[in-house]
Amino acid sequence: MKSQIIEQLGQTGMLLPSLVAEGLGANDRIKVRMSALQGAAQHARQPDQAVSDLQAECRAASIPPAAIATLIGGAHMAADGRIAAPNLAKLMKDIADDIAAMIRAVRAGAPQEGEAFDARLAAMLAAGVLDAATEIEVVRIARLTGMAENGADSLHRLVMDLHKALNRLAARCAEEIVDGAHVFGLQPEDHAPVQSFMRGLGETKMLKFDHPGLDTMATRSGGRLLIQNDIGTTDAHVVVIAVKANTVTVTYTDVHRARARFFVAQFEKFPAAWSGLDRHAASGLGDDGTFYLVTGDYQADSADERDAFLAAIGAALVFLIDWNKARKLLRSWVAKGDAANLLGWAARHRIGHRAFLELGGDELIGAAVRNAAPTRIGFGERLDQALGRDAAVEFLKTAMRVSTEALREGRSVRLVRDQIEAELVRHLERVDSTLLAIILRQAGLANDIAAGLASHIAALQAGRSSDGKALAARASRIEQKADRIAIEARKEVTRLNARPVIEQMMDRVEQAIDELEQAAFIASLLPEAVAPALLEALAGLCGSSVSALQATASGVAAAAEVPDVQRVDSEDALACVLRLIDAEHSADLREREITAQVLTGGFDVATSLAVLELARAIERATDRLAGFGHLLRRYIISDLLA
């Protein structure tokens, strides 16, 4: 064969692309075989547990699944802490052969580095690490599949170092660059899938900003196109994509289980079949020496569908860089689930989180809190506790979007900080608007009682029957409902750390409701025959209370819009305050008129007391509303001066 003569001539460098492809394929096989060793050990120790299923991984690495399944399923404990398993000796020999294939490729492109790897392998063989036998010690499996402590050499470390060396060689000896991907040994039909993947990668790659990663290599091995991307800088964070005709197989590894789930979730619109997240042990990777592997198979109906899936994979990778770092940061401001959802939103809208992190992330939000709301949000307090869940999420979305836009457009960090602070202020003001909506609801309940009183007096004037007991009962129910609303409202005021004036306004309206409920009770006790002049004066007083409540409601509604810098709304709100004060003055005059009539009219004691107490209760309600009006004016003026 030509390859043999080329080797005889000492020109093995000419074979480098194919040797590297073989070495990368050997690396994929080693990973599966080492996972099989772990699965066999686990099954031998816990035979009642479910057996590891590596069929998808075997197919992706071109290993017959049946042999691996037989090895794992037939594993059992032998004497002296050893494990026996079918095909075990062949598996150990295959691992040694795969390592030799990887070293052969490295030696062809970097002779000195290859010799160093040869020496390391020889030392391991001499130590019996890869002895082929039908039994193996449990501790040896742990040493084979994990990283040795104190920096000592191990098989796992050797494989990782060989993989890195092969990646460097693959980039160096690439036959061509296709849309930014280093490729070699491709067939004509391979270019379209590579270009599709790179198109998706290119659509979002800029969102990593200055972070390293996302280098892509592609080659042909075992009758398939292989595309590999290193994603970031973590050793175990890799995606390998195998393409054969219109079938795409994705193999993804990650030290963070949550991020692996996030990766799979990016492709919900594609009917790919994803494996479970298999946990693998490897000391030195991740916080607890484990990483997770997931595979996905997508059977496309056409090349266009296949290429769309490849483009989606490429576009999703940038959102994996520093994903866990961003999630931890966001979890200090909102709930864990909302933090993950925010990252999903940022990925879907092509905003990402890298700019947010690069501009300070936690410090951006912390500075906004210190500068814009030092008394509203306490140290260590989450935003969703201060703003409410929805508002906190929307604020963080804006912070992430503004950060990305600023870095892409070259805006200053100072401007970004100002925009985020302004957004926080707006959300705090919207918190006030939410509480004002509660006051508006209170005013509506008060108006129901006042309107009922007015209707009752009007019926008495017209000589119609009116059920005073029903009026009193309904007013009592409304007052109880208002009390419940007030209790919950005060909890919200405390939770959201709202301005004291808002709680004071709530108190005034609640007091007005109490007075009106008392008035309804007294109205139910009015004698059947009340002088027309007294009824006419009471009707006027009821009208003043209704006018005061209408002004209250209009003023609150207008004030709720003031934070959005609508000057016309502030003018409307202040005009309502004046109307409210006028209504209160009118109520004072009518109450005095009624007092004068009672004291000079010679009415019976029951009628006199009932009419006087009714008038005074209604007048006290309008006094409370006048106090509310003064507080509302203070609230509006403070916003205009802010």
C-alpha cells in the first residue's frame, strides 16, 4: 500500500490528516470503553441496580454495542476485590491499541512529543495498568478512569493530553479552512454541513466577546463527517457532531448537569432523540470529579432540515460559555428557577450573558441598588423580594440587553451603569404604582358604601321603601373585605419597603371606609318618618361624600402614571386633590346645616340623635379623605421634584 511506502521513506507527515482522524476516532472509543469499565464495576457491586446503557455512545464511536452490553451485564464480583466480566481482556487490549493509535498520530506530526507519550505509555504498561485478563481489581478501574492525585500520571491524564495534542495537530495540518473551520479529508458532500454549522456559529459567536473558545475542526473518519468544537476552556466541555447522510449524532460532555440540560433544551423544535445524562467519574474535572455525557440523534427528512439542525447547534454554543457563572450570579438576585429561565430567554433572543458578566454583572446591579435605592433594598436582599418577581425578572432582562448592546456598539460603561440605575428607579416607581392600585381598589369599596347611603336617603325622600338592614349588612361585608385588603397591603408595603406616605394614604382611605360603614349602620336605624328638610340636607351630604370619593379615585389613577414622567397626569392628579378638598368643605357646610336644623327644629330625640350621628359619620369620612388628599399632593410633588 502507498501508506507503507511513504512510511518507509520517512514521510509520515503526508499521512498526518488521516492519522489524526484515526487518533480522534480512537479517543472517542477510549471514552466509551472507560465508561464501560465504570458501568461494569457499578453493576458488579450493585447487581440489583439498572445496567448502564451505552448503546448510543457505542454507535457514535463505531463500537458494536452488543459486546459492551455483554461486558457490563455479565460483570460480577470475584475474590479479593476483583471483578470478572466477559470480553474484559479484549476491552483492555482495545484500550491499549487505541492509545497507540493516538500516539502514532502525534508522533507523525510532533516526533518529540510522540516519544514523550510513548515513554509514559511504556511506564504504565510496565506497571501492569493495562494488563489484559478476565479479572480486574476495583481499585485499578478507579485509577484507570480517574485522575491521580498530587499531579501523578494516569491513563486518564494521558488520554486527555493526547487529545489536546491531536487537536493542535488537526488545526496545524488542516487542508483548508471552510468558513472559519479547520478541516481536512473532507468529501465534496461534507462542505454543506460544515458551512451550515459555521453559519449558525457565526450568527452568535460575537456574543462571547473576549472569551476564548468556539474553535471548530472537521474531518472525515469511519465513513462519517466529524465536527468538533471546544466551546470554552474547560477540559470536559466538548461537543462532537457526527454526520452521515441526513443523520446527525451529537455527543456533548459537561461538568455541570444543569448546563447540559440547558444545552438539550435549546433544540426543542427539532425532534431529536436525546439520551439521559450519564454521570462519569474523572478526578480533576468539576467540583466533585464527575462530568455528564448526553447524546442526541436527529434523523432529518432532507439535507435542508439536517443543515438547519447543524446551524442551530452552532448558534447555541456561545450561550454555554460561563453559563454556570452567570446562573450563580443571577441566583443572588432572583430565585434559582428564574435565573435559569433568564439565561434561556437571553439565548432565545440572541442577547446572551457574556456582556453582562464582562461589564461587571453583580457589581452592575449592586451599584444600581446602592445609588438608586439605598433605603429601599437592603444589603443581601434579593430583587424579587424588593420589586416583586415579575418586575425583578424584567429588570434583569433589561440589564442583560443593555450590556450586550453597549459592548457591541462600543458604548461607555458609565452610560450602561446610568441606564441600569434609571431602569431600577422606574421599576421601584412601578412598585409604588402597584400599591396605588390597591388604594384605588379601597376607594372603590368606599364609594360602594357611599353610593348605597345616597340611594337609601333618596328612596326615603321619594317615599319608597328601602331596606336599611340590608344596607348595613352590605356595608359591614364591604368593610370586612376592605380590612383584609388593608392587612395584605401593609404586608406588601413592608416587603417592598415602599415610601411611608403610601401606607399613610392607605390608612386614610381605610378610616374613611370605617366611618362610612358606621354611617350605614346609623342610617338603618332612622325612624320611618324624617322631615323632608332633613332628608334633603342628608342627600346633599351624601352627594358630597360621593364627589369626594370620585375625586379620590381619579387622583390615585392619575398619580399612578406620574412615574412615567407624564406631566399632564401630575396636573390631573393635583386637580383631583383640589376637587376633593372642595368636596370636604361642602360636606362641612352641610353637616353644620343639619346640626342647626336639628337643634332648632324641635324634633323628637330619636330622630335628632340618628340624623346628627349620621351626618357626623359622613362628615368624618370626608375629613379622612381630605387628609388623604394632602398626602397625595405630597406624594405627587416629591415625584416631580425627584
